[in-house]
Amino acid sequence: MILRKLSRSVTCLKPAVLEDGAPIKAQRHSDNRGFSDSSNSFSHGGFSRQAPDQSIAYRFDMAELLRITGNFSADRLVGQGGFGTVYKGRLRDGTVVAVKRAKKNNLESRITQEFRSEIQMLGNVEHLNLVKLLGYLEQDRERIIVAEFVPNGNLRQHLDGQNGSVLHLATRLDIAIDVAHALTYLHLYADRPIIHRDIKSTNILLTDTFRAKVSDFGFSRTGPADLESTHVSTQVKGTAGYVDPEYLHTYQLTDKSDVYSFGILVCEIITGRRPIELMRHGDERVTIRWTYKKFREGKLHEALDPRMEITPDTYVIIEQMMELALHCVAPKRTDRPSMKRVAEALWNIRRDHRPELQRLAEREISSSRAVSRSNSKQSDSRASAAAHPWL
């Protein structure tokens, strides 16, 4: 059992999520502030503390940003979202950066609030699994964020197969562990607890080596300032399908709201499906409910991403990951584990099954090389045909 003390919450679990796929934009707990570095727990590193009111971000001027982005050239455009557009740029020292430029419309007041929240949160934290803020500009109607460029797209794109490859289980587990580390740091190791409030697959960016980095802190909130407070009362923000139902109904935000969203994310990683699939039939529309039903019936294999290679050994790993995800989405926040415990459980899964995961990764590497050689031969053939039109 991954979390023995919480085993009872799985058997009675009836996950509650929103039925709509549209965005909803409208406690410090008593865990010890440290990890034991032993064979039974993971080593949590890669972060540094910052003074709460001293942002490490650099203030850019518009002339500099115009140079970096080629006057915000369409050729540099790499993405668009609710906040605005993202451009790829290059600093004078050669560092490649992402430049996020806010929209200018009748929602400017909300966008300005999200912009300032992101600057405030990211400017005072640093962790290997968080997108690093490099600078910003706030001038007249311009709201621009400059952050490290993460080159390999977001997790949702990879789950959809948009990048032409399939994530194998070892990589999926590593991504889950990276996100768990980031959230543990935010909840326990920042100068004040930070609740992300919008954990979802499109906000998980991947490096070339598939290290995960959590991005988009526009909805983030600091947690209670004192240990006796259990929650922050605030309007509901987040994305449908990922929002903690208890927060939705009570307006009481806690770090366990991030735990709920993380559980939904792990289910998404395992199944490859979005949290809400409106085009599917009946009980398959809400992924966590459908997956829980299959898990309870002993038919979890029917809910797994069909593109993922499954063996009897790796199926055990998936069952353990799913059990943990179900603990995270327990209807009552008091029944959910802390992110520290979640991260430790995931780390232990990886440690206990390292040989199987390593063999799977090696097979995936061999398969990828074979595909690469095949594509290279096809490319050479096309090039040859172009050079010799009579062939």
C-alpha cells in the first residue's frame, strides 16, 4: 500500500469534478520543513531561498524587448493563450528566452492582476522544476514577462502525440516526480507557502531531456501567514476538471487544492486523456470517475493510454501511481496526503521498480533509434529522387 494510513479513503472515493471544460477565471499544515535523506525518502534539492520582498527579476525596457524579439516578429511567435502571446527571443549573452506579452483588451484589469501575481511569486522563488523568471516590463498598457525558454513544449502536447513520439512510463513517472518536487517546494520551502491553483498538463513544460518545469503563476496565492490558520478565503480560480471541489463549494483555498489538481494530472499522465472529454460517451466523459470505476473493477488496463507499452511488471507501477492519484483526489481535503508525502511515495515507486523502468527506457531508446534511422533513410531516398528525377 503506497499510503497505508489513507487506504480507507480510496475505497469510498467518489471524485467530484466540474462538468464543464471552460476555465474558471472569474494552511499551512504541520509537516516538518525538511526531508530526511535516507534510503526511505527522496532527496529534495535544487532550490534557494529568497528574501520575501526582494525580487530577483530584472526590469527590461521596451527598446531592449523589441531587439530581443525582432519587434515582436510573427516569425518569433511560439504560442498563444489566455494571457497573451509568447515569443522566442535571445539576450545579448546568447541566452534564449520566452517573452510573454499580455493582451490589451477589456480584461486588462484581470490580466494586470495575474501579471503582478506571477512577478511577485516567481520573482522570489527558485527551483529546478519551476520556470525561472528573468525579468519583466510594466509600462503604460504593456505587461511583459521574460522567462527561461523551455524548448520541448508542454506535457499535453506530448500526451496528444503532437511531437511525434510517445512518452514511455519511466518518463511519465519522472515528470510526475518533478512536478511533485516543485509543489512540495512551493508549499513548504518558500518564505511563505505558495498555492499554485492552476496545476494542469498545459502548464507543465518539458526540457529536451524531459525534465518538467511548472509554469504560469497568474492564479497563485500565498497561503496563511500563521500556522494556526487552515485556509485562505478567496474567489475560485483555476481550470475546470482540475479544481478542488471542496474549494469550489466553500471558497476555502488550501495547499490540498494543489494536491487534488496533482491527482487529476497523474490520472491524465496514465490515461493520456484530458480531465473532461465531452466528445466521449456517458461515464467516460469525466476521466477521473471513469478511471476510478475501472480501477475498482480490476480493469485499470482498459483506461490506460493505448500507446504506452505495458508489461506485467510495469502494470504494477501504474496501479501504484493510480492508487496514489486517487488518494490525492479524495473528496475531503483532510483525507488527502501532503505534497511532501506524495513526492516521497512517487520516489519510492521509482526506487523499488528501477530495474523494470530501466529496461523499459532502454527498449524505448532502441525503438526511437530505429525510427530515426528509418526516417533518415526515407529522407535520403527523397533527396536522391530530387537530385535524380529520372529515378
